[in-house]
Amino acid sequence: NPNNIAVICEDKSITYKELDEKANSLANHLIKNGIKANDIVCIMTNRSIETIVAMYAILKAGGAFLNIDPTYPLDRTKYYIETSKSQYVLTQRELKETVKEIPNCIEIDLENNPIYGENFSKPEVDIKLEDLSYIIFTSGSTGLPKGVMLKHGNIANFVMAVNDRIDFSNVSKMLGITTVSFDIFVLETWFSLYKGLTIVLASEEQQQNISMLKELIINIGM
């Protein structure tokens, strides 16, 4: 049902129809700015609905996303961007000072940015299973972090495997508490969207405060 809620974060929510439209519009904007198949686009956002929209839009544009936690030190962030050869960085107005030294930043704002109202049509992009879908970096505990490149086929296999082995027939919501740069965040987001679940994305504060997280779980009925 396109009117079902796709994502909730704090006091904001977005339906599947709205998510698709906003992702299409942002994807068309990225394509207009030169993003093409297998190009890597970084996402530096606070935990928010914009994070999910940006991930979805990059894939729709044929690119691959790289989530970077905005709390990381600037040197580490620059290392990720330079190593991945990322073309652009999607960020939010509230992080303007944080990213001012990072080139090619595109500011996104779910409520105010006109790029979310440009073109709601689905981008005509031929996405193949062997195309890149996203990049994730190792922790760097044995040296410098290393980027791992995952293809659409990898994600499809993962989602299908989880679906085959775990019964989600009585589940309607998925609580997202993992840091955006960790691999489990893909389970919390892409698997949930595939199943038509509602992603309840814990905010930065809720993620780090056990009392607030407990209150969130009670309030959403999980």
C-alpha cells in the first residue's frame, strides 16, 4: 500500500509513495548533475528520513552510496571520500559547518529543498546485478580502513536469504538503531523496505540513551 508509513524518525514520517517520489526527484537531480552508473556518492546526514531518501535516490540514479557518520573526525571523513573517489556528498543544512571543508557537497532538506519537487518520474536507468550498490569501510583496527564494494546482486542475495530463513509475517515495524556506516544498517533499511515494513529510525539521542530508547520501543508498540 503506497500510503503505508515507510519511515518514522522522531516526530516526522513519510509514506512509501512520498519516499518514492522524493527519491525519484533527488535521483533525477543527481543524474542532471552527472551521476552515472557505478559512481559513488557519499551521504553525510544525521539519523533522519533524509538518510533513507538519499540512499534510495542514489540507487535509483544508478550510483552507489557510502554512508559516513557525521560525527567522524574530518581527517577520517576526507580519507573515505578520497579513497572511494566519491563524486558528491549529500548533506543537510544543519551540518553546513561540519562539511564546509569537503568539496562538492549537495545540500538536501526534506521540507525546504526544491530538488524534491523537480521530477517525480522514475529515472530511466538500466541497473544490473553486477553494478555497485554501496561501499562500506572496515573499522581500520589492523591499519587504515579498507573499502568493501558490494553489488546489487550481493544485496539481493542477502535480502532473499533473510526472507527465506526468518518469518516476518507478523512483523510490521523494524527498529533502526545501528550506526549508518555499519553493515547491519542495510538489514534495518533495505530488508524493511522490501517487506513493506515501517522503519522506526532512532535519532542520535535515542540511539545513545537507553532510557529514551526504551521509551521509543514502548511508544511504537514493539
